[in-house]
Amino acid sequence: MKRKALSLIAGLLLLLPAAIGQRVLEIDLQTAIRMATDSSLQAFRYKNQYMASYWEYRSYKADRLPSLSLQASPATYNRTLVSRYDSNQDADLYRQQKSYSASGSLLLSQNFAPLGGSFYLQTSVDYLRYFGATTYNQFSVVPIILGYRHNVLGYNEFRWDKKIEPMKYEAAKLQYLYNAEQVATQAVRYFFALATAQLQYKRAVEQAASCDSLLVTGERKQKIAAISKSDLLSLRLDAVNARNAVAQAEVQVRRATLNMTSFLGLNRNTDISVVLPGAPSLPSIDTQKALDMMSRNSYLIMEKRRQVIEAERTLDKTSKTTRFNASVSASVGFNQTAETISDAYHDPLRKDVVSVSVSIPLVDWGVGRGHRNNARNNLNIARIDEQQTMSELEQDVIITIAELGSRYSMMQSAEEALVLADAVYRENKVRFLNGTCDMAMLSTSQQRLLSAQNGYIESMSNYWQCYYSLRQQTLFDFMSGFSLSDIFDFTEMENRR
């Protein structure tokens, strides 16, 4: 019966190109979904969102590698009046001073995650030339200096970033797959909307031809008094209404086609004929497995987990900076000055710098405690949000699984109703031609057939939308048995940047 119902509607849709008189592009459901997830504007937007997260993660990884930078001021000229003390006159006098200076440094730095600070290796040279009564040059060089900086002792920002940044990247992957399934659900909706419009158009064309045929038969029967004049007028009215229905249905087809081409990123002048999918079989769905897949693949849950860790980071930093805050900077190296560059690098002097800064709030009127309590409360809120999100998503999955079974049963009933309605209509049409069926019964059977056809396509649309909604919630293909996150190749998309 499924094959009979499907072949009935498919036959009507395949005759549509001839009815419209145009050459069309045939697209089945899977092709429409593939085109939507690859070429639609929504898909392009989601790809760019993912690539932004990808480059953010790349920046995080690069920040853990050694960095080499050059800083230079190649030319600075200064002419100004400066105050100088004259011992002969025992007074401060303004004198004109002119100078030219240049500087450059090469810095190699490396963040050190185990400690939370940064090591650096630097070399620099400065040049200064004075113009005046006495003109002279001076070079100041630092051949090498090795140092370490740590901004907040006891707080390791790199350790927290190592937890958070990979989670953000993985959440971006899952969100992209989630959005792709959303695009697929929209494609299903547009696909079956176009299928319904095309079916209604074909049925309107067929109905108009049938009404014209019945009108001719009715006129012949009315001449021999086989039907009343009232029935003949009803046949004429049906013929007029059928022609109007054809015009209205053609507008609906054009609107649905434009929506489909716009969504798929096709030329707006492209004509599409949809090919309905075969009647699907309800996949075996283990509710617990679906919940496990949702917990593993939901980007919303991963985002909530990341927010919990970020709240823990904030509490850690607040606890360590509001009670006692200390930073340290230490370096060891060499420096020297001379009138020539070669002398400046000769016999360098030792240069050691150690700096420790401490900040201890003695009286803060509870400000520090307020910050700590606020951070602790925010952590509790983040944990509650994570639990609530998990509970809501689990409930959505359970409801969707139940709905999918119900949609499948309704689709089977709609298939049966379509086959029966078609059989009744064909039988009544033959009986009307034989004079054993009145006009009211024939019209009723026509309306039931159209309603059954629309109901079948609507039930199939609801089923596929529900199935892709479950795929979106779990990122798992229950028909193939694979997790979408395992089979999607993100590397290929990243290499196409």
C-alpha cells in the first residue's frame, strides 16, 4: 500500500513539467538537504562562524609557541630649550639642545604554562648624537638579557586557558553541526512545501480537465433529461472554479519554487520538480543511547560546562588578588656604553634587575570579601544552569522520540487514506459516467482525494522534520548508526579557507 500511495503522488508530480510546459531540475530530498548545507546563505554564514572560532583557537595555540619580535625607532630628531645650571653665574639658564637618536631591540619570548609566567631573551642597541658646542656620539647596548615575568603570583592563567580554549573550539565544532542540521530541517520544510504546491497545481489541472469532461457529459445527459438543470449548472460552476484554482495553484508553485531556489542559493529563474522520497522505515531508537549522544554532542551542554570552569577561574583569581597580590620580574644580562659601536660591545658590564611588588589591602571595608562572595555565587549559578540545561535537553529528546513514533504512525494512516480516497474517486467517476452516481457524491470524493494527497505529503513532511530535529538534538544519525561529529571532516573545510 505504501508503494501504491507513493507512486500515485509521484506520478502526478512527474507529469508537472509537461503541464507547465517548462524544463525543470529534478531534486530529491537528500539532494535538497545536501545543497542547502553546502551552498545556502545560512550554511555560508555558519561556516564563517566556525572559521572565526577556528582561527581564535589557532591564535591560542600560537600564543603557546615562542614569539620573535623586532621593535625599532630608526630616527628621532629633537631640538628644544632645556634648563641648565651655570655654576659661574649661579643660575639656571635655558640653552638650546639638538640631538638625534635611534634604537632597536630583538625580543624572543616564551610563555611558560607550568609556572604561569613568561621567559624572555632580549638584545638591544641605542644610538644618541648631540649637536652643539661639543658634538659627540654615544652607543648604549644590551648584548643579551634573560628575564622572567609573572604578573600575579599563585594564579596560573595558562593552566585555566588550557582547560577552556579547547572546550570553546570543540563547542564551535558541535555548534556548526547543530546549525547544519537546522539548515537540513529548513530544507525539509521548503522541499515538502514545494511538493504540496506542485501536487495542488497538478491536481487543479487534472480537476479542470475532469470538470470540462464532466460538463460535456452533463450537457449530453441534460438533453435527454438524465440529469436536472440544477446539476448542469453545478457542473458549469465547478468548471469555472477549477480554472480559477489552476491559476491560484500556479501562483503558489511559483512562490514555493522561488523560496526553494533562494534558500538553496540557485538562480531565481531555476524551475524545480521535487521527487518524493520513498516511505521511510522507523529506525530503532534506544532512548538511553539518544540521551548519551545528546550529552556527548550537545554544544549547549559543553558551553555550560565551559561557563562553570570560567566561573571557577574567576573565583580562583579573585581569591588570590583580593587578599594578597604580588608580582615578580627578574632579569640577568650585560650592558655597556661607548662612543663607537664596536667599543660598546667590548667588555660589557653585568646587569641584574629583580623587582617584586606586593599589594595587601589592610582596610577595604569588605570590598574584597564582596568580590569573592560574588564570584562564588556566580559559580553556583553556573553549576545550576548546567544542570537545568541538561534536564531540559533530556526532556526535549524524550519528547521528540515519542513524537517521531507518533508521526510515523500518522504517516502510515495517511498513506492508507490516500489509497482508499483514490479508489473511491475513480469508482465514483466511472459510476457518474454510467449514471449511477450523483454530482454531490462525485464532488465529495474529489475533495477527499485532494485532502488525502495533501495529508500524506504533510504527514511525510512532519515525520522528516521530526527526524532531523532529533538528529539536531543528538548529532547522531539513527539510520546509519554514526555520530555526526565522528564522520564530518572539519579538516577539509579548514583547508578550503
